[in-house]
Amino acid sequence: MDVNMAQLGSITLFLAFFTTLYVVFAYVVGIATRNVRLVASARGGVGGVALLVSLASAVLVYLLLVGDFKVLYVAQYTNRALPTLYKVSAFWAGQAGSLLLWALVLFLYAFVVAYFHRGEGRDMVPYASAILMFIGLFFLYLLTFVSSPFETLDFTPADGQGLNPLLQNPGMLIHPVTTYLGYVGFAVPFAFAVSALLLRKSGVIWIKLTRRWTLITWMFLSIGIIYGAQWAYVELGWGGYWAWDPVENASLMPWLTGTAFLHSVMIQEKKGMLKVWNVSLVMMTFLLTIFGTFLTRSGILSSVHAFGESTLGMYFLGFLALMTLGSLYVLFNRMEVLAQENEFESALSKESSFLLNNLLLVGAAFAVFWGTVFPLISETLRGVEVTVSAPFFNRVLVPIGILLVVLTGICPLIAWRRSSFENLRRNFLYPLGVMLVVMAGLAFYLRDNLNLGALLAYGSSTFVIATIVLDVLRALRVRQRVTGEGLVVALFRMLTRNRRRYGGYLVHLGVVIMIIGIAGSSIYDVEVTKTVRVGEVIEIQGYTLEYTGIDLEQRPPALQNVVANVVVFKDGQRLGIVRPEKAFHPNSEGPVTEVAILSSLAHDVYVILAGWDLDRGVATFKVKVNPLVAWLWFGAYLLVAGTVFAVWPEGRRLAADREVNLAIGRGSG
């Protein structure tokens, strides 16, 4: 029966491929000939393909759960001892399964586009659907003819190889799925942007149609990146969460350009400017997701995140070239419909600050891109392997990051068109004063270990927090004066009836809290490696770690776990016990490190069992004290909460709300 299930999966993908081929043909011909029935038929086909790909995905999950090892993919990524949750996560652990996840997300998005977009701009939906289905056709071709997850063996192994121990982490249930929801989701605004060009629509309709798509997609990619960082922090055992690995960079690049797009569309909505720039940003973001997928599947990279040697690289390179050329053709062919409606009037204006924000974000994305591809270019052209490591990225991106944080505080409060000296003084005098006071205090506190980068990061973050607090208090005071509402009611209505603005503030607050965590943990971390006997201690940064012995435990799927017991004290007070491990897995060449972390708002005590000798009664530990790491994770959760708040539908605005907004606008201008 299970072999028949594998055949069912293959047949389902085969049917999905040819149905998608028909859907693309029907859309193109139906649009060209204005054949409403053919377009309606294509729309029905979108639902059919989404159902078929969902069925294929369900079949693969079933095969993984029942452990049908005659299916090659199941035998490669599961075994009998693997816990059920990790059997599910094996869905995206390998090449073919992750491609199926890509296709599943894409066709579900295409289904929503085809069936749930109503009202203004609905004439774009057939065009956008055709583009999405064309993209999906490529992935179904790979799944059907190149890398099928339903390939079977000539025999049935007694057991499978099992999942890579590094992937047996709860974060792997979230990180890949959210990353794909983000990656694939950028195809939707891309499809609508191209549709608007094909229809010669240069207005903001396509932006309005895709605003929530873009925000939600950006949020999912943010979640994927942060859970990937958490996975690296707790699973890889090197003490950090971001190593500028090429595959990490592949997710960061579209995040940066997507962030730029989310800011620049406000200028087009308000002033009819930056139309070419916005379309270009959407195209760039989508193409970077395809480029990132190429990096992870080509086998040209050495990365713990990447898949192994593969023949898929040339397919993705060809598809990337096709989509790039097609995008450029449409953009230049429709350039005349993207003329600006207004010009920049002053360098001291909201428009200029947003443009500078965009240039810095795109500059950061280019720096990451260049640092990622330069080793490949060097090896291809000169035959020399070159490593571009953290120092390059930090040297280029830290100054850009600090400028971006400062602009995060400036952009919301500076006036549209042209800012007067009075406007600048009223809006920025207090935040600048708070920033200078905080920087002076930190310089005194950190005088024995002062770092300019950290001081600028903390100061710029304080500036942003001060501008947010100032603007919220000012708006709250105006609302109370205009409406006569009490403090709690006024605050609630102010926030919920302008979700986009205040959700954005919450996102900005999350970002600067993350910046504080990144600066503290990357600049002021301390590390020591020491070999100790039972009862001896390790002293580091005011912490005392007492080694009390080693236990040998058996916890499947590992064959054996070597577990050290370490008691942590701070200033003589016992904080708890940490138990770093080395786990021996049947499908791993050596022991896998399981770190132990004792976290607080101030520090993470990060303990690694580096070695042991039971006969001599000694163990070697690598201990790090990482300041403010908890601020990074907390800031990330604020970022997600702010995004959800911003996309949540607003309540009906009353006349009083409009009067309040006008009064606030006059005050900030």
C-alpha cells in the first residue's frame, strides 16, 4: 500500500505539472483574446493545482510518518527512532522535500490571489495569477522530472539513515517554514507590479493590493531569520548567532530590499514619486529570493545550511536569468508610464529621508551580495579560493546600520516637502538631548572598556526610542485636547485607529532593542576555556562555575549522551545547574555538541563541554558570557507584534479621528 502511496504522490505531481502548463496557456490566450470563459477556466485550474500539490505534500508527510524506507527520501532523512515531530520536519530537510514546500506555499498563495482579491484592481488578478503559475511551473518541472521526493529504491532497507542531528531542534520546525513563507511570498507583490506595468497602470493600486501581502511576507522572513539565528546559537556550539554564512546572507538580502520597499512605497502613495524605484525594488527582492534558492541548491557553497552537491544549480541559474531578463524587458518597455508626478523640494524633508533610508538599505544589500559572491567569482576567474569573513561585513555594514538607526528616528518626525528650522528644533531637541545624556553616562560607565561602535549603537537607539516616546505623547495630548477623552480611552483609540503608524513604531522599537542586544553580545562577550577536576571552579565576569561530575545517559535517538553537571553562582548566590552535553548519534561521524545556556536580561552564561577524560576525572569547558542576548530575542518578538498590529484591520474612523490627525499633522509640520 505504501508503495502505491509513493506512486500516488508521483502521479499527483505529474498531473499538477500539466495542469499548471494548461493554466498558464489558458491565462495567456484568454487575456490576449479577451476570452472570459478561458480565463475562468484557468482560474479554476489554479484551485486544482493547489489541491494537487497539497495532496502530494500530505502523501509525503504520511510516508515519513509511517517510515516507508523503500522511498529514497524517507530512507535518507528518517529512521525508526526519530521522534514524530522530527519526522514531520524531515519534509523540508532534503532537496526534494524543500522544493515541494516551495511549490506548496507558492500555489496556496496563488490560490488566495485568484479567489480572494476583489474590488479595485481586480483586472490585475489574471495577469498576476499567470505570473505566479509560470513561476510554479518551474518548480513542478523540477519535482516531476529532476528531483522527485517519491523516488523509490529497488529494495526496502531495514531502517533509514535518520535526520542530521543538527536539525533535531525545535527551531527547525519553525525556521524553514517561516523562511519559505517569506521567500515565496515576495512573488505576489512582484506579480502585481509586473501586472500593473503590463496594463500600463502607474498608480498606487498595485501597492494597495499588495501592502498587507508585503508586510506579512516580510514578517515571516523576519521570523525565519531570527529563528535561524536562535538555532545557530543553541545548536552549532560556537557561541554566536550570526556568522555571515552565505546562506544566512541569502535570506538577509531580500529582507533588506523588502524593508526598503516597505518604506519607499509611502512616498509613492503620498506624492506619486519613486515609481521606477519601487517597481525595481520589488523585482530585485523577488529575484534575490530566487538567487538565494540557487545558492542553497547549487552545491557551490560550503555551508552548514546548504544542501549538498546537486544538479539543480544550472536549472536555477537559467530560471534566474530568464526572470531577470523578462523583468528588465517589461520595466524598460513600460518606462513611460512610470513618470514621477512630483519632484523633491528639499534635502530636509520626509521624502529625502526616506530616499536616503532606501539607498542605505540597498547599499547594505549590495555589500552583502558582493561579499557573498566574490569568493565564487575569484575561484571561477582566477582559480583562487578567497574567504570573505565577518571583519569585511562588520566594517562595511556597522556604519550603514548606525546611520539607518538614526534615520529610523528622523523619518517619522520630519515634515513632508520642506522642514523649517522651527520644525527641526521642536521635534528633535529633546531626543538629541536624551541621546547625548545617555551617551555621556555610558561613556563614563564603560570608561575602562569603551568601544566607539557600541557607544554609537546605544546612542542612536536611545535617539529612536526618545523620538517614538515624544511623538506618541504629543499625539496623545492633542487627541485628549480635541476629543476630551480620558487617558486610557484616548491612548486605545489613538493606537487602534492608526495601526499602520503605531505598528510601525512598535517595529522600530523592536529593531532598536535588537540593535542594543547585537551590540552588547558582539562587542562585550568574554570567553574562557579551562580544564577542571570535579569540585574545581571556573571564574568569568563575576560568575563562578563549579564542575560536579559527568553522567552517561541513553536518550534515543542518540546512542549515548555524555552530560556534564555544572553549578553556576553569581556573587556567591546559586543561580542554577547547567548540563552541557556531547551526544553520539548513529548517523554522525563524531559527537554532536549540545550547549547549555543560563539566560537573564543582563547575560547569557553559555557553556560547552569541549572534552572529558573519565579515567582522569577531568573535563574541559568553553564558557562564554554573552551580554544582552535576551534583548535580541525580545526585540524580534516586538518586531513581529508590531507587524501584526500594523496589518490588523483598523476600526471605522470617525470625524473626531480625522480632526485629531489633521491637528497632529499641523503640529509635526
